[in-house]
Amino acid sequence: MHYMKVPGSTFDKQEQRLLTLWAADCADRVLKRFEMECPGDGRPRWALVVARAWAKSDLPMQMAEIRCAALAAHAAARSVENVVARAAARAAGHAVATVHVSEHARGAADYAVKAIEAKNVLKERAWQYSHLPISIREKMFYHLVYATVAHIPKGRVATYGQLAKLAGNPRGARAVGMAMKRNPNIKGVPCYRVVTSDGALTGYAFGRGTTTKKKLLMGEGVQFIGDRVDLRVSGWKK
């Protein structure tokens, strides 16, 4: 899974250590789902030990050890057929890889969510957001929003408030709007599928603005009532 760099989201060394600890905590919350399936396989657990050891010390990164731990966790994921257990092991692999590349923290969070029952996804995202250190919360919120928008299906739209909830911050609708305005990858993150709570097409910063946005949505079969999306028909039921 590839994760894009988000403008303005570079992390200094201390922030990266905090981010690594957060990613490890996200993965640790679901790791038991792998360990129950494969009780004798300690590779994902070892990955979290390595990640936390670096994050809690002043030692320089040992790239060979980090890479070995990440590859081992992902190999453990490939060895199991249960998709929940596989996602949990993947989360651990991404957590330790955060030591080297900060974007992998989102992988840890995303795979942790995949290992959660559907009915608890919003609760888990809220936990993830609330446990982000304050100093990196805004940067990571953008990552979580982009990840969610990338999953809006063709022919459906989501609202700013809905995305804020899915990213773990129910009060973050305005921040979602700013994230859409700064979207670094319009092809991978279809921000034209994001509308207001009443279906209005505001805030599109590409092409000819809302004219382009409506054309793209209509091309995907989104239903309108006048100039507003009919959310009862085309809203994303997530």
C-alpha cells in the first residue's frame, strides 16, 4: 500500500518518535487478533518492540533492523488466510516502518481499522485521533481524511461532516474542507465527491470549480435535485 506525502506534513525527529509510538499503539490494539489465529508467531509483536525501542531512546536508527522487522511482520501477514489477522500483522509492519518513513503511520492506523468489526470503525478512528499527540494532530488528520476520501465509491458522495467523523474528529468539518483544498493527488483522492451536508457543491479548487465538480459527478451517475446532490440516493452509506 502506497501513501502519498502531504504538503506541510514533514516531521522533525522528535515528532517522528511520537508518531512511531502512536502507530505502534494503533497496531497493538488489534494485534491480539493475529496472535489468537497464530499463537506461535511472534514476528508482528517483535516489530512493535523494535519500533518502541527506537522511539523511546536517543539511539540512531538501525535501518537493517527496522527493515528486517517490517518485512518479518508482513511475511507473517502473508502466512495467514484470515483477513482480520492479516490486517493486524500488516498494521505492525507499518508501525515499525514509521521509524524510517512517517507516511507508514497511516498504514498502521488504516490496517488497524481493517482488523476492527465494521460497527466499531468510527469508535476506533475516534480513539486514534484522540491519542495523537497535539503537536502532530493536524498533520495526521489530513492523512486520515485523504485515506477516507480515497475509498468513496464511484457514483457516491460524502459530506465534510461525515468525513470528519470517519477520520475521528466529529468537529473537524472545516479542517476537512481545508484538506480538500490542499489535495496533493486529485486522481488518487477524488475530492470532487465531497459535498456539504445539504448536497451543495461548494469548495472545489480545480478546473472550473463547481461546474467541473458537477460534470464529474454526473458522469459517475450521481443524482441531483437542481444544483444539489440528492443525498438520499447518492450519499455514501458508510
